[in-house]
Amino acid sequence: MADALLPHHGLLLESRSHLLPPIFFPLNSPALTLPHGSRFDPAVSRPSNRWQLSKLRAVVEEAADAPKWWEKDAGPNMIDIHSTQEFVDALSQAGERLVIVEFYGTWCGSCRALFPKLCMMAKEHPEILFLKVNFDENKPMCKRLNVRVLPYFHFYRGADGLLESFSCNLAKFQKIKDAIEEHNTPRCSIGPPLGIVNINLLDSSNTGK
């Protein structure tokens, strides 16, 4: 297959590797910066020659290989949770650390807008453990935890268990800052971490997820 212009739709680029499918570049895609500073905007221009077409293909393929927004590494204190058992274990092993759990969806625009701020917060507070729970991968657990809107947050700490829970978006990010200021204070609890002791997530009808 050769590269092709699809009028009123976009640009179809044949991959340089026969193992990869062609890449479709919609007309409404944002402009890209090509090598040597040249710009390509599919809404107003077309590749002028094979060199520009080749460079455009390279830029688009590189972007396709980049980590998804929810996969970006924010540091060792931000952990992805893939199952109920991982969630329970992470809370049990956190000790006296404040644990902030974010329930998100990969398709959620508000989750995506808020995520860079959350990553910055994780870097500013290495003493806090941040857990990321993908709603679609953990629907039974999220349902039992009454997560009905995204993004949603739980705050846990040691023997105090669940301290607070609320929904939040980028415009209300101060809410997360206020909760951290309130709950991330020096303390020594008496007793083991409660975690989610009051919610039986690991019963016989809800194994695995």
C-alpha cells in the first residue's frame, strides 16, 4: 500500500515496517513540528514532497509508540493497581503512610486533565503513597467501594482506615491539597492498618478482581 491523501478525511501513511498497520492522520489532528523546525498542519496543507512525507510518517509513528497518558511514570510512590488483591496488599503494607487512591478511566477527559497535577503532587510528597485504579479493569471492586463518578479519590491511613472520599476535577484540585494538609500530619496509630477492613472485597464471590 502507498501513502494516500483521503479528501475531506485525512492522510493515510504506510508504515515503514510491514509488521505495523498504516497510520491514519485525521484532518482535525493538531499540527506537528517536523525535523528542522518545519510545520505540518493537515487542515491547511499537504506534504510537499517525499522527504516531508517520510519525516511526517516518522513523527506520527514516534507519537504512536509514546506511553499513554495514564502510563507515564510519576515516581516510585505512584503505583498502578490491577486487581483487588493488589489493592488490599498495598493498603496493608503502607503502614502509617498516607495513601491516596485515584479511581480513573482511560477515556475520562477530566481524569486526563487532572493527571499531570497529580503526578506533580506525587513528586512533591514522596512520603505519600499514590495508588492508581483503572475503573474498567476493576469494575467489581469499584462498585463495592461505591465509586460512581470519575475521577474519584479515597484517602487512607494506618489504623484510621478510610479518612475521606470525594470526586474531584482540575478546577477543584485545591480539594486534594486541603485533604493532604489535613491528613498528612505526624502521628502514631495504635493497632494494625485498617485499610478496607469494613468492606469485604475478597469474599468468595469476588475473587481476582
